[in-house]
Amino acid sequence: MLMKRLSSGLLVILSVLLLSGCWDRWELNELSIITGMAIDKSDENYELTMQSINPAEIASQEIGNGYAQSFNTTEIAPTIHESLRKHVNKSPRRAFISHLQVLVISEEVAREGITNILDFFYRDHEVRSDFFVLVAKDDQRAKEIMGIVTPLENVPSQNMFDSLQYGARSYGGTRIVTLDDLYQDATAPGIEPSLMGVTVVGDLEEGQERSNAEKNTPSTTLLMEGLAIFRNNALVGWLNQDQSKGLNYITGDIRDSVGSFTCPNSQEDEFALESFKERTKYDVRIVNHKPIIDLTVDIGAHISEVNCKDLDLSKEENFYLIQEQAEQEFVATLQETVKEAKAHQADIVGFGQMIHRKHPTVWEQLEDNWAEEFPNVEVTYEVNINITDTGNIINSFSEDD
Amino acid sequence: MSVRLRRRYKQNKQPATNVHDHISPHAMNNFHQIMKRTGESDDILHRSFTFPTTNTKATLIYVDGTVDSQAVEKILSRAKFYSSKNDESYQSYFNEVGTTKLHTSIPGILPELLSGHVVIFIDGETSAYSVSLLKMSERTITEPLTETVIRGPREGFIESLRVNTSLVRRRLADEKLRFEPRTIGSRTKTKINIAYIEGIADESLLTELRQRLDRIETDSILEDGNIEELIQDATYTPFPTVYSSERPDTVTSHLLEGKTAIFVDGSPFVLIVPALFVQFFHNAEDHTQRADIASLVRLLRFGAAFIALLAPSLYIAITTFHQELIPTRLLGNLAAQSEGTPFPTFIEAVLMEITFEILREAGIRMPQPVGQAVSIVGAIVIGQAAVQAGIFSAAVVIVVSLTAIASFVFPSYSMASPFRILRFGFMGLAASFGLLGISVGFTAMLLHLSSLKSFGIPYMSDLSPFVYSDQKDALIRLPKWMMKERPKTTDHQDVERQHTRKPSPDR
């Protein structure tokens, strides 16, 4: 009896273990870990460039041969998924895209619209939605961006990923847009997506060489700059770096940043503020059946550099002068940002959403015509800068002393 | 030739027909009778002497090495002062040397003789006296080899039942402490003591334990493990449901919590029932160290148990099924290590684990001077050569080493074994089904654990069924003054333990 029970139990366990056959098991050395993807246009089809890391070369152990740390393959197929699976035709391993870190879309493709290409990334189960989406600026081919070898981080996709990640924490001129964010901005009413731009600075040919990474001053680098503005999921224009920063201030996506401002007592000299705290509040008023948006940006900052002549920072009133000057210039930046967005009829800030949240009934009337209505929306700005500190010294040293 | 041998063998057997049970009035006849029964065993000695006052001859028989020889001499030397006129019976006379019992048949005498009694036959008497003079050479009390502590008593049990009970009695001078004797094993006649504190220990549990012990029908009990296997609740489980300890202080503290201990003569381990799952993660040191560090160390042990059980299987599952769970840079490093390794991760891990188990077994069985050689070879084989030869990836070596170290954290060796066994099962599940397999396996293990009982008490007690008040000494240990009551799972009577208030200076 017992033997019968034991043996039947064993039979069940064995058949479950053996019949299932580990069907979706992939060993690490059977996978090609793809960290970057680039999409270009090729006649009718999409040209998909996949960048996979070469584990032996990036490991800290000395097991590599000193070959390139990543390698790129390009496939052309009517759909992205097919291109992806065709990767194995050129590589000894299966493409594995859960660790995708950046997706670079060429400007040409972006102008035509990104809806088609994003479908695969939303749909596939292997894709994690936390990678960054960028647009290759200045008519640069996305494929070429994936080939630039730079010092410190030899894998271009990792380079872009880190640059964006740490940039958001120290300067704020870049904007992190993950696939998740993109999905929300692209599908929600009352907001349009914006994507970070990337381009190549320097000679393209030299940038592909490994010698580029061996130099003190590399002749070619990648540059994260500008923000692509989308309308109806197609690229319509660009914001420059200051305007991107302005957008980050308006949406509250900035953590730590530095800005230069003109001195209150002389037009030629400048001082710098380092902001460490930022909070944006908004309110929507309806005046004469028209929405007016009040933006209030509270910034905590300290003085990090002063080149102003004869400005005595030990006096309280000078503090206020500085604050006032900075506030004015801040408002100007924010205005610039909104002006540029309005010029393209692309509501990247999400004013539509603000109206929707505060006055749903008003939004119902505006919703259908929002692209046309958006440029007419009046926006007021209030920037409050609270300077708490002057750094390690109070006054700048001058020749008089 | 063989026929003749057999005949001689038969002839040797011949005297057996003269065996009789009654005690002869001739003392020497009885000695011969005993020698016949014991096959002229070399270790059975006799001394003949006379009581001068009555001129009665007597024979004293004992097993050499089991009795106190000085006491034997005392009996012999005092015989000349014996006087029947004082109305003194032989029994009360022998009683002055050692506990004396009267026997009327040879079969009744033999077990006594063989377990440290001196047997005296007196001419003209049809009964015999056995005087208990047990004195065997025994190991001195040393520090326990398992369950070592940094702070705490260094005494460990030894192979002598009496010494072991005395070690507990010394810590528990309570009149309610009971040692209930039993003799089990038709041939070994092993002495066993059931220890408990009356009024604290559960009566129904005691009855159950007595029944289970009485049900044992075997010829031999060699040590406590034999008893454990014969009285445990469930055989088809890797988990131990009887706790064994080498430490008198541990046994004492369990007795005070209403548990029952079983002392087995010849074994330096004492069994404690009922045994709960969490108890195997407790250590005597938990109560000698401060409560804060004791609690943290306990949590660490539970953490280590998880590592010992699941680390290799999690590694297999994550690297072969769920690569997306690994941070990108770590994945790069792991992938680099698996470059060029010929085996799948599962095979690698299993081979490494088996290698480790072999080394571990070798380390235990090896004579001590050679032990070091094993560890050196092991370190070289596992650590260096295997990785450099490209057979195993370094990450697997790290995982297996971590598992090995974690499995040594168990305070109780018997609880480490189920985790060793199940580890391989989990590795199989991980290799076939990934994390899904592990979670199914883990659930099955939890269900199994919850179904176990130790002497009627749920094995996972304190945790499931959850007893709030017993959490004071389960996963963590609260300060002593907070434990005002005995654990509720094992004790239902005389609940209160102390009234000590929170210590603080007088205000």
C-alpha cells in the first residue's frame, strides 16, 4: 500500500518534471543582452539596430580579449518583432530585450509618427517599460548614434542611459521619458508627449573607432540636448536646453539644478543659483468662459557663484535684489517654454489635463478642439525663490581688500 | 571432520540440560549454575568467604568492572563481625553497604548481576541477595561538542544516566521534579528515565509518552536516536519532531516550560518532547546574551535558514528563467562568468552542492589530524581550480559557499538535515519551473510543516496556530522580566512564572 502510494507519487513528480522539459529556459550564455535599440527608416520598412553587450568585455574580471564591449546588428523587416528575432541570424545568441535601456528613434521616423513602432513595445511580454525613449536630433541616423564609442562608458546605450539618469539629478536640462511616461502622454487627452533629443558632436567616422575612447579629448561625443515636441504622436518641433529646463520646472520634474542670472547692479556680470528644492502648484480660473492657468513655482536655492561687482551680500536688501532678479529671469524662461509649445500647437505641459482636473465641464467643451484652443490659453507665472545660503563665503573677494 | 565438530559442539551444549531455576542451598552450586548460564564468561568473578560467628559459607559473585571493588572488599572484611545473635538479618546487614534486594530464583538474579549488582549466595539459604554497587568507569563531564556557547555553562551530558539526571537535579532542586524509570530492550535492558515537573507538564502528554515508550518491543536500544525513531509522530518527513540536546541547562529550561525529557543510559543526548519548529532555531546562548542581540541573532538564523534552503534554487531560477529580475550591470557580470562554461546552471549548482556535501561528510568522518588536509583540498578544488578551469562559474561557487556557511548557522544539527535534503528538491523545481516551481514547492513545504504534530501539539505552534503571548520567545526573545507566563502551547497549568517588575532604581 505504502509502496504503491510512494511510487505513484514519484511517477507524478517525475512526469511533471520531465514532460514540461524546461521549455522557456535560457542560460545566460545563450542570451544576447540587448541594451539599446535604434529605429531608422529604410524605404518602406523599419531598420532596427540592436546593441547587445559583450559580457566578457564589460566584466571587471580580466577574462576579455580587449574587444569592443558591445556589438550592433541591423535588421530590416516589416515589423519590429521580426527584425528582433532575425537578430540571431547575425549573432550566435538569442536576442533578450528585458534589459533594454534606451530606444533611439530617428527624427525622420518620429516626424511620421511613433504610434506604429511603439505598439510592439507595449504589447510584448518580455519588454520592461522602464527604458528611456529618445529622438536622434539634427537628422542624425539613430543607427550611427549607437556606434559612438566614448570614454568612461564604452557601451553607447549605457552611456545615454547614465547621462540622462544623472543629468536629471544634477542639471535638469534633460528630461527622463520612459516608455511608461510616453504611453501615458501619448494616450491621455490634454497632454502631448515630449522626448529627449540626442545627437553626435564631432566627426562621425572617428567616433566609431575605438581610438575615440582612448583620447583625453575624444573627437566625438554624444550630446543629450533638446526636447522633441509631438503633436498627435508625430514630431513637430524642438525645445532648446533652457526651454527643456523650463518645462521641467513647470511639470515639477527637476531635483537639483544650477542657473545663471544677470546681476541686479550691472548688466554684464552674472551670478549663479543652485536650486535644491522645487515645487510647482497650479490653479485654473475661468474668466469670461475662458480658462486662465496660474502657475506658482517655489524654489529653494542658495547662491553658488557671484561675479557681481560691489554687491554686499551681508546686507539683507541685496538678498532681495538678487531674488527678485532671479525670479524675473525665471518667469521669462517659463514664458519662453510655453510660447514655443504654443507655436507648435502641442500641449506638452499638460494644460489640458490641468483644466480637466479643475473644471471638467469646461474641459468637455474644449477637448475636441484642444490643439487650436491651446495657444489661446492665458497663463500667469509666479516664481518664488527662497535663497537660504551664500555658500562657504559671504562676499566675493575684491581687489580693494 | 565437520561431523565431529558438530558433535563436539553438541557435547559442549550438554550441561544446559542441568539448568535449573531454583536457588540451591549450596552457595557454590549457584555459582556454577550462573557460570553455565553465562557460558563461563571471563568477566564474571566470585569470592568465597565465611561468616566466622556462624561458620556459614557464602559466595559473592559480580561482573568485573561494573561494581565498586572497594565496596566488595568492605563486604568481605566486615563478614567476620556479623553476628546472627543481634537479630540482624542478612539483608539489613548488606544494606549498610548498598541497596539490597532479595531474590528467590536464578533468572531473577541474572539481570541484576549483569547491571552492576553484587550477588551473594549463602549456604543453607534458598534465596540470594543482590547489592547495588554499580560503579563503571565513565567519561568526565566536558563541554558539549554541539550547541557550544560563548557565555553560559560549559557542562554537557555524558553517557551515564545517573550523572545526567544529577546534572539536571542540580539546576532544578524542586521536589516536583520526577524521574520515572523504564527499561527498554529485551537484550540491552537499557535504562531510561522520563523527566518532568509534576504540576507543569501536561498529564495527557505524559500518558501518551508512557504509552509510546511501552509500545516499543525491541531487543536493543543503543542510544537516544533509537528511541526517537520509535516514538516520533511522523516518519515520512524530513523534519525532526523530537528535540535532542547535549546541554543540561537547555533540558532544564524546557522542563520548566512544561515539556518532558527522556534520558537514555549510554547516550550523552537527552530527548525533549514535544518539539516545535521554532525551538530548533533557539540556542542556550539566546538566554545568556542580552535580549536585543539575542533577538537579532535569532532573526539572522531564520534568514540563514532561508539562504540554506533557497539560495541555489533562487540563483538557478533567476539566471535561467527570470533574467529580467537582475540589475543590468549585475547581469552583465553574471553573464561574463558563465561565458564558456560547459554545463547548464542547474548541473553546475548540483555538482557543486554534491562536492560540498562530500567534503562535509569527509570532514566529519576523517580522523582529526587529516581533517585539515580535507579543508585545504576542498578550498582549492571548489574555490580556485574549478573556476579557473572554466568548469564552474564563479557566481555558482559564491552561491554554494554562501549556502554552506548559512547551513552551519543552525543551532540544532537535526534541523540542518531537512534543509540539506530539501535544497536539492528546490533546485530541481527551480530548474524546471523557475520561481513558479519554487513558490509551489515552498507552499507545499509550509503545508506539510503545518500538518505535522509533535505529541499532539502542532509543529508550527506559536506561529500557526498563532499564539500572541508566546511570541515573546519565538522569532525574537523579549527581556526576561516580560516573560511573566510560561508558553501557552506546552503549558496549561501553573501558568505564572514570575512577578519580577521591570528593573529600575528605586525612586
